[in-house]
Amino acid sequence: MVHDIVRYPAPVLRAKCRAITTVTDEHRKLADDMLETMREANGVGLAAPQIAKDIQMAVIDVSHNPECVTFFRRNGEEAEMVKHMPVIFLNPVITALNKDKETDEEGCLSFPRLRGQIRRSEAVKVVYQTLDGETVTLETDGLLARAFQHETDHLNGVLFIDRMSPAAKLGMKRRLSRLMAEWAEDDE
């Protein structure tokens, strides 16, 4: 089932989401719904607070772009990224960020028609749980690393606009106000 995507400035987008300690059938159904919602919106990732759920769950699928990473290690083993997509992850913790940073354009499904240049680590190491209770350590770079950082931020109440440079925030302020007015009209 496709859910409505919550738009900024909804308070749930600023929530520090609750950890999932026991996976239920409700969580499994929600994960399927999140994947369907993300695909319907042409996104590469979606976090639970974006559909008004304040739990530590997110989904990512970058399989449409197999060249978006130069390496992919799952539990210390080299693996083919596409075979592990989509990723449904719970309670993520980014344990290592590459010191090398890269600035690239990002958008967010909770900010329709708004994009910005965001500086993030080129590579990450993230530990998370799966719906089956497995703990996974994933190391990767490129778009997938960026997506993990973006979605993990969501689960901690941090939005991509918070990662913009001060100058970019200043320049975006008026545009964001106009877009928020448009989103309010769309909701009427």
C-alpha cells in the first residue's frame, strides 16, 4: 500500500525515532509499504518518519544504478551490490565515515521540488539489523553511502537542509517558504 509522504515542517520529521527491539508482522508489512511508496515517488530511499512512523526503519534501493558504488562489503566480504537490493534496515549506526568528503546534489521526498548541494563522506561503514534479526555490517561508497547517511539522518530528526552550507541555507530560505505555501495548497 502506498502511504502519503509527510512534508516539511511536520514535527515527526524532527523526531528521534524509537529503536525496534522485536520485529513483528506489522513491521514486515510496513517495510513492503515503504518500498512501494518509495518506488511510486521515484525515490532511492525512504525513512519511516517520512510516512509518519517514529521508528528506526528505512529502505534504500539503488539497483537501477549498479555503477553508483565502487565497492560493497557485507559483513567483511566483497559482494555484488545489486544482489542485496533493496536494503531494509533497522536501528542503523554509522560506525565510520570516510574523511574524504564529496559535495553533490540531494533531494528529499519530504521536500518536493527542492534540491541542494550537500557535503557528505564519500564512504561509510554502517551496522544495522534486518527484518530477520541479522546484524549486518555494510561498507560502501558513492550514492549508496550518501543514501545511508541521508536516511540515518532522518531517523535521528536531522534533515538534508540542516546539512547545507550557511550560504546555501540563506539562499534557500525564500524558496523553501514559497514551496511550503505550494505544498499547503496541494493539501487543500
